Amino acid sequence: MRAYSLADVKVAKMESRVLVTVGIPTYNRLHYLKEAVASAIAQTYSNIEILISQNPHAERRIRDEIAEYCQSLAARDPRVRYELRSENLGPSENHQWVFEHARGDYVMLIGDDDRLLPSAIENLVSAILPGVSVVFGRRYIIDAEGRRQARYVVPPDPDASFFASWPYSQYEVPPGVLRDAELWAWRQAMGVEASIIKTEVFRRVRYRHDLDIPDFPFFVDLARKGDKFFFVPEHVNEYRFHPNSTTGRGFVHYRELFDYLEPLSVRPEIEPYKGKFLRMLAFRAASKALLTGDVEYVRRLLASRYYPADLRTGSKGFLIKASAALPGNLGAHAYSLLYAIRFGHRYKPASV
């Protein structure tokens, strides 16, 4: 297939008849939500709808404040649509509701704590080509106060366990139509908050509701099905790291994601990236499983070729192996006790 450059596409720039839905699922962060919505309203590309889907918070004040803001916004701007869900079914279900109710030809799903750059959608729409399902760009990282962080660079001598995910790989992706989309999906080069994705694709390849990292397997699945991706080497999104974000708190579903990805057969050139990602997952899944008392699962992980037995995992790695070697559930009790001593409280599974 011929390689397309961004210059090729700019010549045949798409007309504004392409409708893009900016989906913003929300729950409890009104101050950030206002910034996310303002960034969508400020887009230089005008043919958009802004679809806000609110999971109801258990605290009435928080729920009502967000609802009042969204209802007022929808009354003033016909491009804004708003839905207060009848019950909280979790983030992935909230995301899926946006995909299923979007009116746009394409969807751009952003966090309620993210911000779009003013020309984000214009830059992405201008790169639409026939047969391309996903057009994506780069992300800046911002902190809780919205300050941009320094660009991540790969350490000069990275540890063998180091996994270079999107803060690094987004600067290595070749522009244009990707010749090996699956490889770049395993390297986490793309993210929904920096992409416009055909709406019918979201409805065909659904998000996994049992994962708090649903976009990673979504892009892997999409690439394995043969869908085409186009990369625009421009920053389009500001992705926020802060203590109240899923990324900041730490993910929960390492086990579920490991179990889903481990059986997938990949080409030899992709295997090193799959291996590094799964070693990271396996190590974290083993720790979580010990804290929840599932020693048998830890023993299965230790036998997996993806468990990082040969990597520098420090005292935690030693404790995982030692705990799994103890009979019955003694290891889980010991590991949980050490956790409580270190952190001053018993482990409590986080919710997403």
C-alpha cells in the first residue's frame, strides 16, 4: 500500500460536512469538566456535537451541581447534548453509552479532566482518508493545575523491565497510514482522547466493561481485525495526571487484562513489546492477587513465561515468590500483614 504523508492529505482537506461527536463521560469533577467542555466549544472546527454522559454520584450535592451545569449549557448551546444516567454502571458502560448515542460520523472521547487544543479536531478531520478507521495525534501531559510537563524521554540505560508506553512512543510513530498498526497498538502509541474514531467502529468493537484500561485492548483488537490507522504528528490533547484520576490512583484490573492478552498470538517483531507489557501486568497482578488471597493464581502467574523472574523487582518481587511458596493461604496472610505494616492500613480493593 502506498504510504501517505500528512502533506498529501492537507491538499485534499475534508469539507466540514463531517460531524464529530466529542464525548465527555463524567462523574464527580465539575471544575475539570468545565475546562474540558470549554476546550471542546473553542474548537476551530465547527461541525461538532458535545455529548456529556453523567454517571450519578452517590452524594446528591455533587450529582446536582454537575447536572445543573450541564443542563444550563445544553439550553444555551444547541451543539451540547446531556444525559444523566439512571444508575452508576461504571466508567466503561458510561463510555459505551456515548458511543451508542453519538450522532457524529466520528467520535472523540475525552476524559472530563482533559483538554483539547483549539485546532485538534480540524487537524484530525483534515487527515481522514477512505478506509481509515482511526486518525490520532499526540498528547501533552498536564498536572492537576493544568501545567504542561516536560517531554518524557527514554532513559539512556533503561532497566530490563522498562516499558516505553505512549509518553515515549508517540514521538516515534511514523506519520501517515501505519504499515503495522498492531505493533504500534502494543506500544500504546494511540489513545481515544487523542483520536477521532469512526462511530460504527466503536459499535462494532465494544469496550471491555471489566477493564479500567479499556482503550488498550480496543486498539489491539482493532488493529488485529485489519482496521487502518492514520497518525498526525501534532499535539491535539492535554492529558491530565492527578491523584483523583484512574491513572493517578493506579489501575485495578491487571489480572483481567493479563488473562485477556496472554493467549494472543503475535508476530515475532511484536513479541518483545507484548512481553514487556505483560511482564509489567503479571508483576502487578501477582501483588494484587496475594492481597486478595488468591495464592493459586499467583502460582500460575509465577509459572507463566511472562512473569518477570529474571528482572530486578526488588524486595517486593522476593516477597511475592516467598509468599507463594508457603502452604495454603499463609503466604497471602503474610503478604497482607506486611502491606498493612508498610502503609498503616489493610489493603482495600480500589473501585473504578
